[in-house]
Amino acid sequence: EPLLAHHSHAVVETICYAQLIHGDDTTRRLQSLSDGWHRTVGMTHQELAERIQNDSIDILVDLAGHTARNRLPVFGLRPAPVQLSWLGYPNTTGLPVIDYRLTDAIADPDGADDLYTEKLIRLETGLTRYLPPADAPEPGPLPARDTARVTFGSLNNLVKLNNAVIGLWSRVLKQVPGSRLLLFRDMLQGGVEERVRVEFAQHGIEDRQLELRHERINQCSHLSVYQEIDIGLDTFPWNGHVTTCEALWMGTPVVALLGPVHRGRLSASVLHQVGLEELVAENPDDYVRIAGQLASDLEQLAQLRTGLRQRVAESALCDGPSLAREVETDYRRIWRRWCAS
């Protein structure tokens, strides 16, 4: 949305193809920001390719990759002269017909090019932008000041939990006396909750150190859970991304472990955009150290929380205009390259 909202209509005409079964308020906002909108549900790949050709699209951008209901076969029909991938899939498409991929130097550092069939275009100001929800509650004061204990937490999808993550989070809890871990997902109930408790128990963590929650308090935004979390803990080898942005917006610093490939470097990309690269750990021991240092100085942690939302708002992470200008420059460059080929 920040990209669509800040494109210069004198430079770029944006036509969107929406493989959406049901729309919502976000759909309507995106539609209002586009110069043209086509609902593609029910269209064959050939029909959609012909629609794109009739629209005279110069650069076709895929936002789905190999995820549910993608339309990658359309790209195989080459309906646009230049085709690229961005944002929705943290890996190569593996399709030679997709020419480029937008990324940044943190998510895909030097040497990562060999992992992609696409040619990488590294955005200097960061992989993407975050648009904070208008109804986000205030971060509130540091929870530890009232609870007299440090609360670590995560709202990441449970499929990102694994034994290595649980083991490292357990090390963090053991290092900080009296601390607890708050996890929030709607799946955290019944047998799922029990399995998570058993896995933490295998690493020496008692039930009293865990709060596994699946219901929102007073039906408020899920972001209100961060009002109870002092320090966020990121997952690996698949990082959070939107989850990390949300935590930072809610004043909660996030400790992230830097992985070897894109899916394990998304939080690092976000943290670099807001100037918190010191929260990115190079290895598990570093992760435990960073979490412990944050927990050991509540005064500094409280100060960080107080100013974090404004810091994020003023950072590259929320700077939609700079993303639009950079992407437009790259579009023009790759278009000229195609014209010269």
C-alpha cells in the first residue's frame, strides 16, 4: 500500500490483478490507489495473459510466488516484456521467464545472487515498507515496571516454532531470573497448547514461566498483547516480518538471529531500517547475550519503549515516498535495458 499510495502518476500507471475470492477494506483502499483493477478469479491463465497484453503492461510484478492461489503459469506465457518478483515469497521462483527480483542488501547480501534464477535488484532504503494500522493502541509503559519481572514474547505463527527455537528461548528464560514467556496465537489451545508446554518442559522450563494465550482481551486488537511484552523474541530459520514491524510499532524491541538465506534475514532487514542493528544476533550465544542485556537494564529498556514508535515512524521502514522514487528509478532502468537488448 505505501508503494501504490506514493507512486507518481506522471511516471507510473499502475494496473492491479487481484486473485481475491473475497475483498475487504484493504482491498478497497488498494483499488482506490490503482489506475486500473481486474479481479482474476475464474479467469484461465491464457485469459489473464491476454488481459495483461491488452492492458499494454510493460513491467509485470508477481507478489505471490509459490503460495496458495498464485498465477505463476501466467508469467510463463510472457504477457509482459519485463517480469519481476517482489515481497510475497521469500525465495526464488525458479522461473527463467521472471527477470528480476526486488530485495535489499541485508535480506540478500553479496553472494546470494547464485541462489536465484532472477537478477537481484537491491533497494538501498530497504526491502519494503510498513503501514501501521490506524487503530493500533498506544504501547503503554514498560510492563516490567508493574509486574516486577521481565516478559519475553512472540506473536509469530506457530509453524515457525521448532525445537531449536524453543531451546534457545529456554536459554534466554533461564538467564533472566523470574522472567516469563508470553505466546499469543489462536491455535494455542487444546492439544497444541499441551504440545508446546511439553516441548518447553523438555528444556527445563516450568509451566509457571509460560503464558500461552489464544483469546484477545476485551476483543481488542491483537497488538494490545504487546502492552504486556517487554522484549520480543524472533523465530528462525524463518523470521517474522510483519510481526517484527508490529512489535516495534508497539514499542517492543525484537531480538533476531541472522540466518543464511532470505527467509532468515527479514527481521534483520527491518531492524536495520529503524537503526536497531545491534539487536541482530550473529549466532545463538549472541542472541542470548542481547536478550539478557536488554532485560538487565529496565531504565534503558523503558526509554527505548517510550521513543520506539516515533523512531519507527521517522525511519525508512515507514517512508513510502522514498520507496516509490527508488522503485520508479529501477523500473525505468530495467525498461531501458530491455529496450536496448
